[in-house]
Amino acid sequence: SAGGVSACVDYVKAAAEDKVKAALEPIVEEIMSEHTLTNIWGGFIEKFNAAADKVSAVDPIEFNLNQYVMECAIGGIFTVMMRKEGEMRKAPGQAVSAAVRQAFGSPPDQWKRQ
């Protein structure tokens, strides 16, 4: 929403979502490959789809569990960012100072010029 309550996050999402996905994809794949359930799910899909190929009335399952997990993770990241942006817009002085302290360790009035 241009100029709206989530304008900053909307901008970041539009500019960086593909990069975030590219960075997360190998991490999600590695973590998901470590779980027994993921391997069982993959085997189930393969067997079901092999059977579906033989029965014209049954459609194959086209669901990528890793993609789903990654999209949920990214959605969660942007949801947290939107909440934080909303807090900052409600109380800009307090929220920005907290964000600056968190990022830089002290408020701007305590920074020293080198």
C-alpha cells in the first residue's frame, strides 16, 4: 500500500523477496531433508502419482512441501516486519529509538563522530 501503514515492508518485499527466497531455499532443503516425515511424504507422493498415471480419473498430487515451508517462513518474516512497522508508525520516536538501539547499541544522540 503506497504510503500506507506497511509501505516500508511493501517496498522491501517487492525489492528483496526473490533474493530472500533464493537465500532460504538451500537452507529449507537441507533442514527438510533431515526429517523422516519429509522422506516418507516424498515416497508417498511418488507412489501415489505413479498410481494416478494409471487411473485417468485420479489427478497426480502437485505439491512441493519445501516450497510450502519456505513460503510460510517468508510470510512469517514479512508479517513480523509489518507488525514492527505498525508499532513504529504509532510511536515513531520510541520505536525508532528502540530499533536504533537494537541495531547500533545506543541512541543517535550518544554516537560520537570519529
